[in-house]
Amino acid sequence: MSEKSVKSKIKRSDAKQAHAGHGTEPASHGFYGSVTVGERGQIVIPKEAREAFNIQPGERLILVGHSKKGLMLAKADELREFAKKLLENVG
């Protein structure tokens, strides 16, 4: 099997896994594929991930890094709401 065929199979498998939720709603966890960093440091979030997390064009995301565990993206509005609820329960 050629490398191109293997990559194509992996992409199809990734898409199926991303849509493994209930009904037509995509799952909100899992592996969504890989991305390549462009010359200007930009990445494209795979369509399946954008759909699963309802990420819209122009929406602000927060990028958090850990030197040993990697990077995490979170929607700024949802992170703000989480922080607000957390602080309300602190006392």
C-alpha cells in the first residue's frame, strides 16, 4: 500500500472517529488529524474539529502551553465563563 493510500485511509478514519457522537452530532473529544505549521506560524484547525467544537471564523481562542505536555486551545468565551464560575465558588 502506498504512503498516499495510507494517509488517505487515516484521514477517513479520523473523520469517522470525530463523528462518532450520538446521531449526527460530532463527538467532542478524540483525534482530529494533524496540522502543519505554515511559514507565518499559522495552522488550520481541521473541519471536523471546528464543527465538533462549533468554532466560527473570527472567534478568539486561547493557546496555553506546557513545556512537557504540549499545547492546548480553548474558546476564550468558554474559558472566561469557566473562570467566572470557579471564582464564584472560591468564597
